[in-house]
Amino acid sequence: MLSREQLLDRGVQLLDARYGGDRAFVADMLTQLAGRYGDAERNDMAIDLTKRAIAIARQAGDPSLLAMTLCEGAQSRGAGGGAPGRRHVAKRG
């Protein structure tokens, strides 16, 4: 039986392998997976995936996608990391 973290890791691998061409979908799913890593207290992975989602959204040139990824990242960081985390995600993403 796989642990929660193993399932999340496999989800990221599958997303990269099968859906790399659909930037909006990948950014959205990375944002969702980042939230689940945060729930599992794997903040390192949550931050990494959030940064990837933000970078993809910027490359896609989709303002609503970028807004969604930035807001979700700020919200998840704010829930666990306070204001400095929100500034970190928004500025560094």
C-alpha cells in the first residue's frame, strides 16, 4: 500500500509525463497538489510545486491562471506560514 506522500509523488510524475503540453491544466493541478503536500506538512514540496505552477502560468500568458496560482499559493502559505510566506511566493514565484 502506498503512503499519501508516495501517491502525491506519483501524481506529480504522471502530470509531468502525460499532460506537459496543457499548461493551464498542469498549473492548476500543480497548485492543487501543492495544497495536498501542505496538508501533509511537506512545505518544501508545496513551495516547489507552487513556484512551478506560477512559472507555468506566467509563461502561458494567461492573467486569470496567474491570478489563481498566486492567490492559492498565498492562501496556502498564509494558513501555515504567515505573511512572510505570502510575500515569498508572490515575489519569487
